Amino acid sequence: MNTTFAVRLLALASVTVPLVLAGCARDTGEAGVKPAGVGYDPGDLYAGPVARGGIIDSAVMEMKGTHLDLGVTGFFGSAGAFTDTVNDPFKLVLGFSYLFSPAILSADEWQLATPKGPDLVDACLVQLNSRGPLGSFRTVDVGDSMVLTNGDSDPALRTEFGLNRSPQDYPTGASVSVYYSGVTNYLEGHSLLPGNWAYDEDIYLHFDGGLPPDDVAVASIPMSSQQEDPRVGKEAGYPFVRSPEKLAAVQVSNLLDPEEEDWTWMRYEPTTSGLPDPRSEAGDGVINVRWAAPEREDTQSVVTINLKLLGVPQEGSLTEDGNFCDPATVLEGTKTEEWLAEYEASKANWCDPGYEPDPAVGNDERGLDPLGVDTCKNGIDEDEDGFCDEGGCLAEDGVTWLLPDPDCARHSYQAAACGGDNLCRPVAGDRQFDAHQGDVVCTAADDGEYAISAATVDALLTQIDADQIGGAVLMVTRTSEADITLPAVRDPVGNIDDINPVRFRASEVQVGRFAWE
């Protein structure tokens, strides 16, 4: 993944993260129970929320389909889908943290960058709007940065990932909100540079402690995360969470008892029409997911399966040249140089001039070749270079997905389409965080298979106007979470506050797109 792409992601994160304080969870209040699924039978309820002093949410996230960006998480805004054939799909590591003083109930259920399902395994939640006030609190300063590391001394095995404080420099005489965030490309370690993610290892939380200026109204933890603090029962040593094993062999079907050929791999494939649509008459109305179960028997991980419905963009736009648009169409005729000139001229008023709707005309990073023939669309390694050609293919082990052949002619994706009002709108749904129409979020035992029932899917669909659904994505997440203890917090006037426990999460997220449009 190139540097420009990484910078774009970081800019996206820095612009949109402050919006999260407006809410990613409801204020749960003082109720003694929480709903776990659809209905109100006793089995649909579980224990009430426990006040938490915050959340540290870290994840490795892999987009495994077209027209995906961080906007699908609901935590970010959208800068437009990434559809470049060089950088799409993308895999990155991200982390966010808010610490609160005092501890608040809503932090028990709050999701940041990774989906949070019910506490009860094999239960689902239907959400139409999960945003709301978090409560009354101060955010907490713990120093310039947090560092998540596996602690290994060998650079080839060590992982380090930093979450920087925002703001880095405090405005004086003001009450400020402090959060920690980091977004970067996924990196495997080597002898000179450590990686930034470790699977199935203890991940330790390092921070030096915060000493904000006296005239800044912000709470802080003056001690480092390693220090003992008997006031709150913290022992010496770095708090940690065990990261989950790598999530592999994820497949999806809309049938309850599918045959082998009825499963679709959660994978990157430019020519795919998407994951199976649960609304299809050929299916059972379910979202049936399976994956490779963990190898370690004592794993504490769970798998969260999250169907997200994206909205229809409300406002269209003119083309880049400021004109009304024309629909992208295939130009008939013999593909000569004159044909190419006319074809290119017709693209001037397309919403996406780089899109190629004619599969017989392939295109690649070197430009359109009107006389070339695309012979690489069968997923076979025709040039015997060890990679499959356009679309990629599954290796003989049945798990590893081989990348497409970079020398093969590629078909581009349509990022924006011309509507009936001759205005341009992004395809595959509006990924802006405030345009999400609703979610189904299920917590599954990490045993290799789980089906979201047709009743649960219907419970979401019957509450949403179908005309307002512009697309749908599926997020499959393997998560480990630990309650950790941090040193005591000091408020701006010197009072001591115990905000423990704090949620510490490590996840792997895979995102695919449904054929919903």
C-alpha cells in the first residue's frame, strides 16, 4: 500500500474522531438488566451494565471487497470508497481510546472502531440508532501517547503500535476532551523494524502518565501504567489483553444447510457481485457464517457478526467538470482508434470517467487498450508466476487467498453513478457515519459457525424503509476483551478517583459487501 494512501487514512481519522464524543452508545441509565436480543422473554435479558472508566480498542482491519472505506465502521466519516486496483483491498491497524472520570455506565456497552455485540453469547441486537449522550464525565490524560506492544525483545518478533494524544498541546484556560488514536498500514516485523500487530499474544499497555498544565481543566493519571497503586488495587506491571488468533477461512451463505458450492468466501474479488443477499428468494433469509475455529482450546475470544445497512445518498452532485451527468454506457461498433476517440469523449460527462462498463475492453494502470483482449478473467495462473490472474484464487490449502496477477488486465470499479436526475451519487450506499440505517449485531461462540436467523434479519428490515437502503456490508470480528486496572485518576482540583475497571479490546475485523444494491 503506498504512502499517499496511508496519509489519506490518517487524515480521515484525524478529522472525524472528535465526532465520536457526540455518541456511539446510549446512556444506559440505572436499569438492572440489558436486552440481549429480539423480544422480552427472560432469556433475552442479561445482567445490567457496570460502570467502566473507558475503553482501549485496538484492531487489525481488512477490507475484503470493493467500495469499502472506514466510513462503514460508523466511527469514521467517509472520504469516498477506495476503488483503486493497486490499493484495494487494504489492511490496516487502528486503535482508539477514551478514559472517563468518573467511570460511566454507557462505557460498558460502547463500541468504538470494532462492533460490540451482546454480553450474552448466541444473542443478537437490532439497532436503528446507537448514538446518544454518554453521560457526564471528564476525559483523562495519561501522557503524550499510549503504546501497545507484545513486549518481545527480538525486533523481528516485537510489535509496537502507538496511539497519540489529541490534542498534543493543550489550549490554556480551557476545558478539553482528550482521546488517543492511531491508524497505520498493517506491517509485519523484521530485523530492523518491529511489526504493529501480533496474533495470539499478550498485548501490553504502556503509558508514562499525564501531567497537564495547572490551568487546563482535564483529569489525569500522573503515574505510569506499570506502577503499583494500592489505592485502587493495582499491582505492579503493565495491564494486558491476549490478542485473538488470526481469523481465517471466513465464508458466508444465505442458506441454513448449504452445500459446499453454496458458500461464498469472504475475500477480495473485483468481479464479485457481493456476498449472498439474505433477501434472495433462493435463500432462507439468514446470514450463515463459518470460519476456522481457534487452535487453542482455552481461548477467550468471541466472534461478532454485524450486518450494517447503509443509506441512500440524499444529495447528488455535478460531474468534476461542473456538468449534469450522462449514464455510463457501452459504445457499440468496431474498436478502432476512431472508436476509442469517440468513446473517450463520451466519458467526459460520466460521474466516474475511469469506469469501464465493457468487459471486453479491459483496462489496467497503463490506460485503456481498445484492441487488447482480456484473457485473465478466469482466475487461473496462466503465466505461471505463482499468482492467479484477475480476481485471484484460493490456494491448494483451502484457506490462503492468492493475490491477483499484477500484470493482468483489470476491470475497474464504478465509484459513482448517474441518477435519474442526472446528478452523481456514490454507488453501494452512503458510508457517512450519520447515514447508517440500522444494524444487526450478534455475539457468537468462537466455535466455527453461526447463523443470524431470518426472524432477526426481518426484525431489522421491517423497521426500515427499503427505499432508504443503499447498500449493506458484513463485518466479521474475532475479539478478546479484558478488564484491566489503571492507577488512580487525579481531577483538576486534586481529588482522587478510581475509574476501574477499564475495557481493553483486541480484534481482527474482516469486512465484505453484500449484493444489496
